[in-house]
Amino acid sequence: MGYLLYSFSLVVFVFATALYITRQRWISHIPSFPGSNYMYSRLPSSFRSDIESGFSSSAFDLTGNIESGDSRAGLDERGKEEVRRIMKTRRVNFDEARRILNEERFSRNGIGPDGRPRDPKFVSFS
């Protein structure tokens, strides 16, 4: 009985390893499950696709970049990921997500919501 269990375990291990190594060949043939795009969605890589994906508004207009023929790759990938995460989790629009992201960055760096440092030793002459 132990021999059968050992043999079965070895066959399953070899089969799983072969599937893992060849996953690039067969993964495209598996249908996607409903809701699986929620976990991963490809980020746009140009200003035109940034606009189509909702990363533009009247306060943050990217059409000028397209009209001027800007050859850059689009918005920052890490920033887009963070904004998209905020938009999905908190169900807010693009401008609100940008505001939330900036407030989070400010608080991580010790800056208050009004833009002034929270350092008790900070002295400002205005």
C-alpha cells in the first residue's frame, strides 16, 4: 500500500512540474472566470489608452499631450496602479482617487493635509 501511495505522489509531482514548466503554452486555452479581471487588469501604456481607461478628467486633461504628439509612454505605471486600486476599493472617480493618493503620500512623509510639515520643530516665516 505504501508503494502505491509513493508512486501516486511521484506521478502527481512530476505531472504538476511539467504543467508548471509548460504553462505559457496551455494557459491561453483556459477560459477566464467571471470576475477574474477584478484581480488583474492590464494598465494602459499610452496617453490615448490612459484617457480611454478613465485616467483623465477636466482638472487633469491628457488631450493636450495627444494633440501635441507627445511620444512618452503615458502616465507612471506605479501611480496608475495605486489610483486604480483606490478607484476600485473606494468606488470614487479619478479626481477623488488622485486626491486620496496625494493625501496618503503626504501623511506617509509627515506632511499635513494643508501642505505644511507636521514636524513640531518646523518654523515658517510668511
